[in-house]
Amino acid sequence: MPTATLTSKSQITVPALVREVLGLRPGRRLTFTQTSPTSFTVTAETHHAMDLAGCLVAPFPATLEDMERGIAAGAAETMGHAGP
């Protein structure tokens, strides 16, 4: 059974087996749920779709002229014509 020792700063190192089983990586949050007066369960928090908000960024902003050229090129390709 994995064990850990509490430091003088009230910190522990989570044993490797526990990190592996829970899929823990740096920055991952843990939830402690009291199950009796002297017991807790530790659960790795699941990720939510909102955690991904803002992680995808366009490589550069497109100008109105860029968008118009793209639309014209797409329309020309659809119609079987060469683009401008």
C-alpha cells in the first residue's frame, strides 16, 4: 500500500503508483471527500470542455480583403473556373 509523509509545510509527495493510477500530471487538481469522521477519499478532478476555452487561437487575424479573396477563390473553384 503506497504511503506518504506530511512535511513541516503540510505537503506530501503523491506516490508514483497513485499518480499513475489517477493519471496525475503537474497542475492536476485533486478533490478530498470526507467519507467518515477519520477518512477521506482522494479523486482526480475530471476536465470539463470549458477548460479548453481559449486554447485554440487563429494563427493571424484575417482582414476583410483576405476573407473576400478566400470567398472568391472558393466560388471560382466550385464553379470550375480559375481563381483571380
